[in-house]
Amino acid sequence: MSQFTPREAADQLAGGLLSFPVTHFRDDLSFDEKAYRENVAWLGQFGAAGLFAAGGTGEFFSLTPDEVSTVVAAAVAESPDGVPVIAPTGYGTATAVELARAAERAGADGLLLLPPYLTEASQDGLVEHVKAVCAATSLGVIIYSRANAVYTDESVARMAEACPNLVGFKDGVGDIERMTRIHTRLGDRLTYIGGLPTAETFALPYLEMGVTTYSSAMYNFVPEFAQRFYSAVRAHDRATVDRLLADFVLPYCDIRNRKAGYAVSIVKAGMRAIGRPAGPVRPPLTDLTGDELTQLDELISRISAGTKESA
């Protein structure tokens, strides 16, 4: 049973940086639960406001429903007290409902509803999809707006009115006008989360629109740097944000942008670079090349040295 009400979980998430751990695989691509548990416990030392198990960075799209439940249960067991664990749900409505119920049984504190698999849908259909998932659980639900589930402000307002446990909106699109309309219309009814790949690049301008937190994939392998960046964002310290963007984030994005799917692959490469390997990515994703790994390792070494000097 969750230790948070939906509103409590949402408020907790809004106040700090969010961790989206990778999912550990062995060389044969089976789930390595022992390594995953150890890593969740390690990440818990660095002060994330919430942990999203098996999210996009955690390769939700490559896991079976049973594996999702196993990953979520492991995260619940190892996450620090007071840190809400948010579980994934998605695919078609029937599957999303089943995953939501399984996450609640596993002890999750909330849900991240990812876009439906493959098919396009009208706004009316998306509204019904979200309403069905919200009705299936007492957990707070965060909708993820991206790909084939990009919500309008009108749709979000309809869902918020119909679903008391709809508590969050995560943006993976980057449409400034759309975000402005949603925030203006819903205000503090929802918690707003930045969810674009390498969300650090959008963090400061999004903060001006009321998006107080974001999903940090690089928290997996440079957690202290990620927290330092987040602190600079929340302090509106543009000089520090610009310097950290130039020193690490933008060169990191240059590597990430070389191949589709690298937004996940580069995170596992970062884990390998710091001596905490999480195994390969599952197909259809591909791992970084040797040269790209070397370039990433050099970037991490430089930023790690900078972090020690500033400590």
C-alpha cells in the first residue's frame, strides 16, 4: 500500500529532481534484479525527490508485463523511505489498466501513463483512455504527453475534472504555446514535469512556465552533477546553468543525437563509464560504439574532476 496520497506524491515530486533509473540486463538480456536493487539503493544517497521505475530510460517498451511488475517491486523494496516510487503503465487501454493495478499491488506510490502503443487516436479517445486508467487505481496518475498522445489544454482540463487522482502532466514535446495554455488553464491543479530527452537543456525556460522539476537521465551516472545543475536552475542562476550546459550537457547531447534511441543507450554507456555497468540495451535499441564510449568517458572524467574541485 502506498505511503502517499496522490496529492502528497505529486507535491513531493514537484519539489526536487527526479530519478529515472536504467533497468539492468545481463549479457543474455535477462533482467539482473540483484544489480538493479544495488543501483537503486546507491542512487538513493543523492537526494532525488522521486524514483520512476522502468520508465522510458528504464526501457519500459522492452519489458514484459511480468518484468515490469518485478522491476517495480524491486524499486519499492530498495528506494529510501519518503521517496515515492512511480511505476509505468501504457500500451492499449486494457493492458494499461492491468499494469496500473499490478503496480498498486506491488506497492508503487503513483503511475506514469506512457502513450498508447502504435495507433493514433483522437483527443476524445485519449481522454477515455486516461479516464479508464485513473478509474482502475487509487494511485495518482501522471500523463506523459509525447508521440501519439499529445494532449491539448482542453483535453487535460476534461480529464482533470473527471479524474481526482490525475495529479501530473509530463511534457515530452517542447511546444511552448501548448505548455503555456495547459499551465494557464490548470494552474496548480497538476504537478508539471519536464520530460524531453536530456531535460536539462529545457530546464531553465520551463521553470518560468511553472515546470519545477524534470526527469534527469544523467542522474544515473553523474548524480552530484545533476543535482548541482538542478540547484542552479531552481536558483535562477543562469551563469552557472550556461556554464554547465557548455561544459557537459550540450557535448553529451551531441553524442546522444548521433543515432535514434541513443537517449537511452547513452545512459547505460555512462553507467559503464563510472564503473557501475547496467548491461546492454535490448533491441531494437543499439549500444554506443567504442569511439563514442571513449568520448563519453572523457566528458564524464572532466565533469567529475570539476565536481571534486568545487566540493
